[in-house]
Amino acid sequence: MEILREETPSGFVPNLARPGGWKTFDHSEPPVGAITVLGLYQQFHDRWFLQDTFEPLLSWNRWWDQHRQTQGYLAWGNDGPTDPTNLDDSFRETGAGTIYESGLDNSPMYDGASYDAKLHLMEIADVGLMSMYIADCDALAQIAAELGRSAEATELRARSDRYRASLATLWSEPDGIFLNKDLHTGQLSHRLSPTNLYPLLARAATPAQAQTMIQKHLLNTDEFWGQWVIPSIARNDPAFSDQNYWRGRIWGPMNYLVYLGLRNYDDPEARRDFAQKSYELFLKEWKENGHVHENYNAKTGSGDDVRNSDRFYHWGALLGYVEYMEQTQPPPPAR
């Protein structure tokens, strides 16, 4: 609720906000707000919570379609010159600024990505962004229906359908997975991260596509499976060995979103194993050091091996929460 109160005059939730009115007026953060609000409502049933969050969530949802759409896809971006301006933000009007909107600060997926200085967009049709946005539309449509906002629910479902159709064009049959597309060259990118599995979150994959993605990629020990899961870049990617931030390390939010995607499809064994492995990773560092880390080494399972992994970071607990969900909450009807 506090970050929604920081929504900018343009209608988006800033990437960050801090005391004194300082916030990022040029770029947002991944669109997971409605997913989170709906999940909290389904657990605690506080109607006032939906009423207080609906309008800022709706403004934010509309903003993505209005400001981050190009060639029918969604792309990360920034808004160029802004007023007021954070004087310590040196990434305005740069390609690096668009990457920070994704939250995946140094992800190999965006190495060498071109930047459209006129549109202020990264020239990549992003599978992860579109998947999260579709899921956001669907969750917000459910919230709208619960509040009796039928016109907005219809609007949101239509937007979800439109981007689901766009996302479908990024399915690569030979590769058996959805791939990012370079909008400058028209080429598909074969650098794989967990975000390539996010169409499961959006229910954008057919049951056959989902099974192919799970069997060919998620459970593939050359890519994502192993003792510790799920690495932020595939194990056979040259950047995996870096184990530096988003270049190979494991992050609770990625595990959580992939797990929510697995709950949408009928593969209970893969879902259970994924939840258990996430929990085992969480417990390793907790039992050894009492830490809940920002990120974890995908080779050793340690969170304490680098300086840029905060030892007490809230979202590390998502690694344990997925196992709690697995044990206590039945999944929704599978596709």
C-alpha cells in the first residue's frame, strides 16, 4: 500500500521511493502488484484492501499499455527527461535505465541490447514482462469483478487477450520455449532465464507447450535443474559461471513466480519437487547462519559467499513460502 501511494503523476509505481519526495519519475518496476494484492485478499479476505488498492493498480496497468508498447509487444523503458529529476540518477535516457526497470540489473539476457532513444525503450519484446503483465491484467480483472467494476473487468480482460496473442508469436517450436525477440533485428534470443518460463504464470502456454517447457528446460540439468534451483540464467550459458547478482544466482522472487506458474498446469510432481528444492535452499543458509538472503549461489547453495547479497532480505523468505503454499493451498484448476 505504501509503494502504491508513491504512484507518480504519470500513473505508474516508481522503481524506488524514499523520504523527501524522491522517487524514480522515469521508470517503473515489474508489474506484479495485482498478483500480490489478489493473493493477499484470497488469504485474508479484507475487502477494504481491494478497495484501497484498485485505483492505483488500474492506473499502473493502463500505463504499461500506453507507455511501454511497441510493435504490439511490451518492452522495458524509461521516460527520458523528467521533472522533478533525481540528481543522483545517471541512467536517465540510457539503455541501462531500461534494464533497471526490469529489476534484473545485470542480466545476460540484456547484454548488447539496443536502445531506441526516440521511444526510450529497450528494443526487445520481453517474454517475462508480457507474461507478468498478462497475469496482472487477469488478477486485476478478478479484483474488478469482486468490486462490481464490470466495465473495468471487461477492459482488463480485453487487454490480457491482446497481449496473450502477441506473446504466442514468441513461441519457438524448435526450441520448445518462448523466446525474447530483438525488435531491431527481428531475431529471437536463445539466452534463457526463468523469465522464459513466466508464460506459465500468465496461463499463456497451452498444456502441451507447458509440458514441453517443463520437461525440456525446467527439469534439464544442463539448463535449470540441479541440487539448487532456479538459476537466474541457464547453467549452460557462459555467464552462469559469474555467479554475480543476476548472472547465475538464485533469487526468491523468480522461484516464487515460476512456482505460481507451475500451479496453473497439471504436473504435480514437478511442482512438488520445485517447492521442496526451494525450501531446502532456504533452510541451508538459515540453519548454518540464521540468514535470509537476497540471492544465493546456484553452485553451492550459499548466500554468504558474496558481498552483494543482503543477509536479511524480505524476499528470500519466498523460497520457504512456496513450500508452505504447496503443503497448505490447493492449486487452482489446471489447464
